[in-house]
Amino acid sequence: MKYDDAEYYFLNFETDLPNENGGRHIGLFLEWAILRDLASAELTEHASKLRSGETSGLELLFDQCDGKLLDDDLDDEGNGFAADYYEAHHLRDFVEAMNLRADAEIDAIFGADLTRQRRRRVLWQLDRRYSDWCRKAGLPNKEALLDRLAAVMGPAVEAVGFPRLPDDGWGSHEKRRSFVRQGECGEQRFDLLAVDSPEWFYGVRLKLTVDIPRLYDAMYAEKQEDIGIVTIVQYGASIPFERLAEGWSGPIDDYSRDKGFWIFRDEDIEPLAEWLAHRLRSFALPLLRGLDSIDALALAYGAKPPDSSPIHDPQDPYAALLSAEMARHPRLGAMLDETEKAVGAIDVSARTRLQHGALSLIARIRHRSPALIS
């Protein structure tokens, strides 16, 4: 059985587009299938070259598959998914990722610039479609998923001084279990979320945050002055998903705003929970415990270069700059300069409101704390 053929498309090109462009969407599907262990044994041998960037799905499509996607290129599960998904959704998902209308001309579709961001969106669309397909085959509901995750991770969290809070209802698609360590200056918190959001995400999200009321008040006041109405959630610090996920070789959703760890199969739940428990014990919770004061936050934020800090947040510089000012950190002046340079390098239209507002904050800190700035 043939699912698709690049020749269908390039024979209909009306401009001088390369023939290979007719296979871009097929190559991305093939690449995704190999990396998700849904391809044939012969193609799966190329997985390490895909991960290293030595080859691409498009190159494999033409070098190994003669520009065609056949059922022989996939394993049984891959064929089951492709039979339900490929014809019904894949080309339309690709067109959407190219930021084109559904009725776009063929040369517009295959001539659009396949940027890194668009490529990531195609692969994310495949993951979320596959996640929904797996869910229909039977995965535990969010309550059962949370219980299984917490059975492995909970003891590791409580053993290092993060007692469990009573469960709350949380959202319609999420079930949360929270562990909080209270200190003199505030709290460090770990939230474990089991997520079952049909058509979007099934898996695990983790939040590791620090709340220090004195810093909270300062951030809220400064943001009110710079950008007006702001959310009531103002963390002194949070551990970025990218740092937490370092070393994990399984599937992750790092495209969405709320990043997380995909779960596609029931048998993947405990291995992921065990890896996360180790990651929490060895990295995340010790780091979180150490962020127990404004001085400690300032020390962590003040790393040089800034992105070497395990809590670096380029989207929201307020906590870093205000904690450094409040702690009289010796690198305050350098941090102001570094932040101003980093924000200035971003096109004005691409800046977040908080990045734009931080420029005003930097000017105020320089004005009110000249003695701290060398």
C-alpha cells in the first residue's frame, strides 16, 4: 500500500521548484516515524543519524524510499496510525504549519520556506495526533495516571523535605499533586500534573517554583508601573523545563507554551516516573531547596554568562534584576547591561511585554541605586 508519493506533487509544479520540495511533508512524517520507533527495522537503523543531524527524513525518503511512503516503511503500529491519520490530516497539518490557507496553490505550499519553527510545528502536530490515537487505544485517565506517577515520585520528593499538600480539583484536563517546603522567607513548591487533554496532550508536566512574598510584592508593583494589569502569579524563580528535561531521550513537547513529557504507551509510565524521580533527587529539588532567600536567588541569577544560571528566564527579567538590587549583588550593574543588550537585540515586534517593560525597570534601578552599580 502506498500512502504518498513526492512525484504526485512535483509533476504539477508550475514554477522551477526543486523536485525534492514535493517530498518535504512526506520526509517529515518518515523522520518522525523513525524517531518514534514506528518505522521498519531497516529505516530505524538511521535513527542515530537523524538525531545527530547527519541525515534528514527528506534525504532518507529519496535515498531509501524512492520518494514514496509505503506500508513496508512502517511497522504494525506505524501503519495503524498512518491508516487513520495520514490521508485525513497530514498534508492539511503541513499546510497549516506553513501559515497558508487550506486552499493554497500547490506551488505556494511546496515553495513556502520550511523554517525551523515551521518544521517543529509539523513534528508537534504529528505528536499530538499520535497521542490522541494512542489515547483511543486505552490509556489510564488523569486520576489513575497521577496515582501511578506519584507512587514512584512522591516518596523521593517527601524524603528531601517537601511534604505533600491535600489534593485539589485543579482543571478539567489536569490532576495535580503538590509538595511544598516552607521556609522563613517563603516557600519552594513542586507540582506534579497528570494531563489528559484530548487532541492536544497526554502526559506529565512539572512545575518547580519559588515564592518569596517580599520579592513578589516588588515584582508586582514594578510590572504594574510598566505594563499595567499583570497576573497575580509572580514566582521568584522557576526551573525551566529545558533544564529539567536534560538527559531525557524520550518524547517531549517543547513546542507548546506549557511544555511536558509525552506518554504514548501504558508501559512508558513507570520508566518516565523513575527517571523523573532520579532527576528530582539529583538536580531539581536540591536546587530548589537552596533558593530559600532573596540573597540565594540573586546569587543564582547573577551567574556569568546569564544563561548559565539554572533558573535563567530571558522572557521575564524582573525577578533576576529586582532580587539582585534587593540583595545588593556585586554584579547588579553588569546584569542590567547584559539584560539591556539581550532585549535590545530582539526585534521590537518580537519582544514580550515583560522584556519591553524591563527596559523601563533597568532605567529606574540605575536611577535609584547608583551606589550599587560599578
